[in-house]
Amino acid sequence: MARTVWDSSVGKKTVMAVSGLIMLLYLVVHMIGNLKIFFGAGEFNHYAHWLRTVGEPFMHYEWTLWIIRVVLVAAVVAHAISAYQLSRRDIRARPGKYVHKKPRASYATRTMRWGGIILGLFIVWHILDLTTGTVHSGGFQEGHPYQNVVDTFSTWYGNVIYIVAMLALGLHVRHGFWSAAQTLGVGSRTRDRALKAVANVLALLLTAGFIAVPVGVMTGVVS
């Protein structure tokens, strides 16, 4: 049954919707945590340490954090594979151009695929920058996330990469949230306006909340 569901377009869209909502929930929590940087190094570093001790003593050190990471990786992989396979299926179903021109889609809809690629590449860069320190500028300091964030956003390319990715994220969330609601059967004619309003608000808050950090570093509010 699982294979039958996965092989169907509806099944793939459902996987995309559920995995997307899991990632959206994480993004909201992650953004709120990021904003703690405006309360100083002590507050931000303490929050980063707390993430590794969640669930103690029942959970061992970092176990909860690793469970979250595994769930997120699974969600990202499932989302990406579903999106790619649906895209290929759509291309195979329509190998030629339309005889009549289709109505112009929204900018977010037309950039969903490229936005997904940008976000996928950003996730890799973000992990190598602030988690492993592999591509970090200024000397990565284990256990000092506040200083690591300041180092990253003290470079022009760190700001450009992050801000471009967050703008792509806003467009992706704006269209993806509404699309997920339709896939899961929540959408309807009477709810469409409300769902689109929620999608717009979520996209705006997430984009502004994440971009506030590099802007804070660039303006000296965070230093």
C-alpha cells in the first residue's frame, strides 16, 4: 500500500505537503531562537547550549537535538525527491508547448523550482558555515555561536548568500503553505482568502525575522 501511495501523484504531493509543514514548523522555532541574538552573547550562547541539553536527564546530551536533525533531514530529502519526481512526471506528460498560452502564474509559483534549488544549496552552505565551521570565515569557535554568527555576517558574501536565500524562502513559503493546504484537503473556496493571507503573513514574518540578524550585524546593533 505504501508503494502504491508513493507511486501516485497524489501520494507524492501529500509527502511534499507533510514534509513541508514539518520544515515550516522548524523554521518558525528556529527564527524565534535566532532573534535571541539581539539580547546579547550570553543569552544567545546559553540558548545554543540549552538546545543540546533538552530532555535531560531522561535524554542523553544532544540526543534530542540529533532526533530533530534526523527528522529534518528526512523531511528535506522526502520533499526534494517528491518535488523532482513530480516535476519530471509533469514534463513527460506535456512534452510540447501549449497551443493556447496559459494564464500567467504568480511570481512565487514560477520560481518554486529554482527557489527549492537555491534553498537546498543554502542548507549545505549554512551547515558547513555555522555547524561544522568548514567554510566559516574568521576562525570557527566551537561553543561560541554568537561570535560565529557575527563573523559570518561581517563578510559581504555571507550577507548576500543569506539574504538571497531568505528571500527565496519567503516566496517558497508563500506558495507552498497554500499549496499544502489544498493537497491536504483544508482549502476551499470560502477558506482560500484566509489561507492566502496566512501564507503571506508567514512568509513576511519568516523573511523579516531571519534577515533581521544579518542586518543587525551590518548596522552594529549586534557586534
